[in-house]
Amino acid sequence: MPWCPKCKAEYREGFTECSTCHVPLVDTLPEEKELAGRAKFVLPDGMERPVAIYTAQNRLEAETVCDLLREHDIAVFDRPAAFRQIQAYAGADARFGVEIVVDASQTAQARALIDEMNHDLAEQPVDEEALARLAEEQAMQMPEQPMEDNISFRLLPVVVGILVVALVLLYFVSN
């Protein structure tokens, strides 16, 4: 089958030119290099040797830890834990956590800050009322979302009506 080398469209036998690009068709597409389409990952400023130092349970914890480290002038970024496998299969990080990555020269300082934060959080009891107030404040800040009209709920009475009529007809036909 002929292919357009520019737009990668497949043509039936007999065609010699792409109708869109107006270039001659080829029998096979050239192999693309694996890294050609990927953007090169750029490390944050001040980071030369990245080292994963902590795995947060979720995105919120990861953002909190990253903010803490940035406040202390530590270059940091996060990525899904076991990120190559996750990106290949699921594209999500909720199941495996989020890795916090810093430069190798700042690992001791970063770990000390994270340990101190975790220790402080463990000592403070959770105030349910404060959490409820915070949730209410966040809900008030969020813009109100319009209700979506679900077509299946509008069709439900019609489908039920058709089924009832069909059952009644079946009853009369069988008797």
C-alpha cells in the first residue's frame, strides 16, 4: 500500500500522489527514531544529579513537600513513582505515589526538612472542625458548575414505555 511521507496517510493501489500534500507516495514509511517526537526533559536550575529522596502518598502531599523544599531554596521536581511503568500502562500516579527528586548535593538537607515536617504533623492532632471549615471555604471559592443534562435519563421513560407496550402485545399475542 502506498503512503504519504508527509501526512502519513495510507492510499489504495494505483495512487501516486497525496491529494492533500501533493507529494509523491512511497511504498513504506521510513522508521521514525523513538526520541524524535519526545521533548527533551530539562532539569530545574541548580540540579545536576537528580536523586529521588521521598515517595509521597498522593499529589497533595507531593506538592506540600515540594513547596517546603522550594521555600528553603532546594531545586526540586516530582514524578510518578515507578514513572516509566506507570506512564506506559496507566498514566496515573495515585496507586504508586509520587517521587520527590532533588539534586544529590542537597539530599541530606531535604530529608531533614521532610522528616521535621512529618514529625510536626504526627504531633498535631487532627481537628475535624477545622478540616470541615477548610472544606467549606474551598467549596465556596470554587465556581459553581452547571448541572449536565444526561440524555439517558430523558430516554429512560421512553424505553420503559416501549418495553411495557411490547410485553402487553406479547401477552395478547401468546393468549
